[in-house]
Amino acid sequence: MNKAALIFSRIFVGILFIFSGLIKANDTLGFGYKLQEYFDVFHISFFSPFATGIAMLLCTLEIVLGALLLFGFWNKKVATGLLAIIIFFTFLTFVSAAFKVVTSCGCFGDAIPLTPWQSFSKDLVLLLLIIYLFIHRTEIRPVTTHAPIQKIALIALVVLSSLFSLYTYTYLPILDFLPYKVGVSLPDAMKIPDGAAPDQYQIMYKLKNKTTGATKDMSDKEYLKSGIWKDSKWEIIGEPVQTLLKKGYEPKIKDLVISDASGTNYTKELIENPYYNLVIVAYNLNDTNEEAIGRLNALTLDVTEQYNTRVVMLTSNSAQDAAAFSKKNKFLAEIFYADAVPLKSMVRANPGVLLLKNGVVINKWSYQSMPSFDKLKAAYFDN
């Protein structure tokens, strides 16, 4: 019985750690954004500039520890490392759930979104299993006791998992779980279907009797049904409290609003363009790669002159910052504005580029993998 429990715990924890690490390593920049949320919550924002590096390190650590547990190498050290990590993550998910400070832990990236309490429950189960493994760590038998093979396996795991994180950071996630992935129609992803259930809310009023001073709470439905609103002796005091009872249909893209410097809404015009158009996304102009901006500037010139293709940039910076940036870099594309959250989801790069046609994401690139004008022309514009 003990042997079976040990084998099960070892396989379950090992595979889950590898899976969790790979999913996050597939989108290291996104995991870095999530870490920045935690840094802000705990008032340690000075770590934010290093968030992506820390994300890569944590992903590598998860994958390596999970694999080493399956191999049974260095059982005492691995069990101790796993216990330290799961205690740390359990603390984070508890804080997120109890104080509602981070709405999604990012445990499995955007592939499997979990609520804070689901994340905490998952970590509690893992904590129990890892405590069991820690108690019985000396009983974990390695697949081989040959020291050179163990060292080679460790080096290979570290190198391969690190390279995977670096690759996805450089060339975008291999598997895109975001709402702006290639093939998605943005207008369709923003629509609410006819007949879809809306959010259901309850409004609570606090009432006070002017004569007796008695108070009572009453929902909006009870308030109307009882007819108490006709009784001049009762008055509403304080502000009504609105509570969400049931979540209605939520479109995949719900927060994208694109405007110009004066606040005019251009969302529909830009995303429903029936022709090819390039959208450069630079959510933060202060940190964007200026060398890439130079290359994109040259591309903008070629595309607009030879194909009359519209090229725009989306940023979350202020109009004043964007104007200064445009002047400094002699930027040619039109600049529009949107919130940083959807821009970070559009493309995991700063800057990144989307190729749209009739609202559909035809392709997307990091600035480090952006094809040349000739390749774009051959692949898309001349077809």
C-alpha cells in the first residue's frame, strides 16, 4: 500500500510540475506579467523589471524538479525543493483567494484558467502529496545510480527547458491560448450573441423608519414587490449595494477599445478593415525596442507606398508620450491608443505585429521574427 501510494504521488507530482512548467514556459512573457501583479500586491515592484527573467527561472525549476522526481535522482534535495516551492505557491494562491488581489494565479498560464480558490485547492492537494513524498524521500529509488548519467540528465534538463523558454520569449508562444491567436475573427470574438444571458445582479437597500428609527435590509425585488416604497415613513439610507448573482455570457474579447488622441473610438474601423492592414503593438513605448521600431518604420514606408496598406500602432502610453516618441523616431505609422491589458494579450512582444484582413488575424510576429517586406509581399500582398 505504501509503495503504491509513493509511486502514485511521485508520478502525479512529477508530471504535474513538468506540465505546469512547460505551459508557463510556452508563454514566459505572460507569466512575467502575472508575476508583476504579485510584485505590486506585495509592494515589491522593484522586482518588476526582472519579472521575465524570474519567470524563466521558475519555469525551468518546475520542469527540472518534476523530471528529477520521476527519475528519482537526488531524492532528498528534490523533495526539499518541491516542498519549498509548493509552500511558497500555496501561500500566494491563498492570499489571492482570500484577499481577491489577483484574479487568476497563472498556474497553467492561459491554457487552463483557474479561479483563486481553485488554484488554492490544487496547491493544497499538491502540498499534501509533496509532504508525503518528503516524509518518505529516502524510499524514492532512482532509475540509475550512475553519477555521470545523473549529471548529464540534469544538465540536459536545465539546458533544454531554458532554451525552450528563450525560444518562446523570442518567437512568441508555440501554442497560443490567447483570444488574439492566428485565425480568430476579432469582430466575432467581441460580439455577444442574440439571446445570450446577461449578468444577473441584486441590489440591496438599507431602509430606515423615520418614526421608530428601525432599520432593515431589502433586495430590489422585495422593495418593489412589498410596496414599501409607497410608505413615506420609510426612507433609503446610504448607497445601494450591487452584487453579481450569476455571470452571464462573456465575449472572448471584452476590453478592447481603440481611440485616437482626442478620444474618438476607432475600434470598429480598424479591426474590420476588409483589406490587409498591419497593426504594430507597443504597449509600453518606454521599454520598446528602438532598433525594431527603425525596421518597422522602413517596412511601413514600403507597405504604404507600394500597396497602399494601412499601418497603425497601438499603445497604452499617453498622447504626449506617443507624440514625443513619434518625433524622436520619425515614426510613419498612425498612432492609436488602447488599454495595456488587451495590448499585452494581442502579441507577447514589445513591439509585436499583427497582420489583419477583414478582422481576422492572418499572422502575428515578435519584432525579433518579423519577416522582411519581400517575404510579406510574396506570402500575402501578391496573392
